[in-house]
Amino acid sequence: MKMLSAGFLAGFVGVGTSCNHVIDEEFLQKHFLEMTDEEKQRVVRRLEEKYLREYGKTAHVSTGAAKPKTLWGYGLDLSRCIGCRRCVYACVRENNNSRYKPQLHWIRVIRLKKGNLINLENAEHYYNPETVPEEDFIYMPVQCQHCENPPCVKVCPVHATWKEPDGLVVVDYNWCIGCRYCIAACPYKGRVFNWTRPNIPKEELNPAMHYLGNRPRIKNVVDKCTFCIQRVRSGRYPACVEACPTGTRKFGNLLDKNSEIRYLIENKRVFRLKEDLNTEPKFYYFFSL
Amino acid sequence: MRAATYSFLILFLSGTLFQLPGGTAKEEFPVPPPPLSEGIFPCSACHEGMPVNPTKRELKDAHTDIKLHHAEGVRWCLDCHDPTNRDKLKLTSGELVDFGESYLLCRQCHGPIYRDWTAGIHGKRTGYFDGKRTYLLCVHCHNPHDPKFNPIKPEPPPYRPRDRHNVR
């Protein structure tokens, strides 16, 4: 009896200290922008060990910085979108979003009645017909618009969210205090809240991660679309672009004259959501027809 | 919007059918392999030495799944497929092109869309931005014999906030 409880106690204390140790280290961690390379490496190693323990997978957590002369822009062709939501779930899988309790989607596909696009009263995102597209509707996916002038960043009391030099608006999940001012400030409903640890099936964890992007979130933090920072900073298209069966989604460098984003801005009728708010989104909707 | 495109198409067709829009210079576009059915290529495996039958008819002995719904009033199989070399597609100029370059066939009649396609706006590019990105062929998304984009089943809607999969 004695022996047992002593052993139990020892075990308990052991677990307790290692736990505290991790928490302390996390707690003392600096703001991402203030970390030296060495500190980043230490944090990355700690995270990779944690994911190996929790998910049984060897993850790679990048801290890769913005490339010079790069300003990411997104284009979405409203003449082509058929509302099939392939992008929604490709995004969830790529970005290690919580699948249920809560189910967190970074893309919302809104269905609008044709000819009445201004009247958002007919807008809804729970539509579920047998097949899409439907005769009388158009579909408008909405996600973080990566504003040049992001209201979410302005209201954050602890600077846990900011705009990177390549224009991506990012969150340091370890710095976020979960106050959700940013959620209230975003005119596009681009941000969601992790009220618990994410529920991700182990076998579905995407091990190719970025610190400021798709690493599994922690409890009580806000997250949102990052244009797939883990992909675009290594020269690949965002997952939603690759998943779209109709070629509705376009992506590229606004500073590169040969990019598809520049071509469509110069050759198509483009508009941005709620332009009157002066948020200057880098997300361009257009009509190819 | 539809009506406008079509009248434009028709104008385009009557006016400039034989001019290759976007210039005649041949650019290179890396593409994935064409989505041909397994075992069908090379076509010459059957067609070599087989008599060519250019009459418009219902096919009974092969390719019975192919129903032409693509400006079929004015054309037939051998406007696109070469009668003597069945492994190639045939342009109106008589030039033969590979199945991996079928966009050259489409561009004869769909010039503005082709131009958007080369810029990555119509259709889709995938892979890496720099160098290694590939273009999906028109026929990856459009069946050349019946090119209308077919409706598909959508993925499920999100759970509502009070759904049992979502509540605390």
C-alpha cells in the first residue's frame, strides 16, 4: 500500500514537474517578432516534440520569413464559382483546423440570389441542394481578406496579430489572450475562436506546418486564413486554389507583372468587399464573363 | 451574361475562325498527361489499316459512349481527329498536334478564353509558381465531345452553432 502510493506520488510529481517545465517555457516564450533565430529554433523543437507525442507524427514547423519584393494577392472569379465547398474542406485538412466541437472553417461560401446581390438578406451559407450550381444563385466564398489596413490588428491589445512584410495578416497563437476584439472588429467575419483544443484525427494531421499558420492551435486563441503561409512562402499555391474544380480561385504576387493576380486586376472587372471601409483588402473578386 | 458570350462566340467564329488568336507563335505550356481512358492510346493500335469512315453516323462497334454535343450541327469526328494518323489531333490549317496540346485545337474557336487560360485565369494552374507550375488542359475539365461543365454534389454545409457536433 505504502509502496504503491509512494510510487504513484513519485510518478505524479514527475509528470507534474515536466508539465510545469513545458508550461513555464511556453509562458516565458517571447513574442515571435522578438525571438532570435536560436530562440525560434528552440521553440520549433519543442513544438515538434509535442506534436510527435500528441499525434505520433514527425512534423516540420517552419518559421520561414516573408520573401523580398512579395505582396500576396488573391482573386476569386464569381462567374465560375459553383458553391461546391471543395475549398472549405481542403482548407480544413491543410490547416489542421478543429473538425468538430468546435468545427472551425476559414472559408464560408455564401449563396446569393441572382440579380439581387446587394440584398444580403437572401444570403445564406447552409444551403444544401442535391447538386450545384443552382439556376438562380451565385456563390461567394469569403475568408480573411488580408487587408492592407487591417482593423483586427489595430484593436489587438497585445499585438498578437500583425501584418507581415508580404502582406499576410498572422497570429502568434502563443501570444493571443483570447479577448476576441479582433473577431468583433473584422467586417468580413474572417476570424474564428478555438474555445477548446482542436479536434484533429491523428492520421489526418498535416505535418508540413508554419509557426504563424497551420500548426495545431491551443485553447482559447483566435485563428483565420493565412493564404496558406506554409505553402505560399515555399512557392506553392494555397490549398483552396489547388482544390477548386472550376478554376475560380487565383493567387499570386501583386508586385510581379506576370502573375495571374496582376493580369486579372488589369483585364477584368474587379471589386473588393466593403471598399468604403478603407480596409484595402488584398482579396479581389472579379467577373470573367 | 450567357447570351452575350454566345453571340460573341458566334461573331468570333464567323469572323476569325482561321486566324489563330494570340498570335501564331507556339508557346510551351507544361501540362499533366491528357486524361485519356486507360488502354485507348495509341489509337493506331486499332485504327492502323482500318478503313476510315467519314460519314456522320451512330457508332455501333466502338466508342459508343461518345455522343457529340459540341457544335455538332456543323461538324463531326474527323474535324478534330486526323483520319490517317488517329494518334493526333488536326487543326483547321491541317497541322497535326499531340493530345498533350489539345488546347491548340480549342483555341481555334475559343480565342478569348484561350488567352485567359494562358494567363492562368480561365482554368487552373497548379504546383509551384516559379517554373514548375503546370496548366490543366481544357479537356481535364471539359469533355471535348460534350464540354458543358456538369453540376456536382456539394460538400456538406457547416454545422450550425447549436449543432451537437459544435456545442460545448
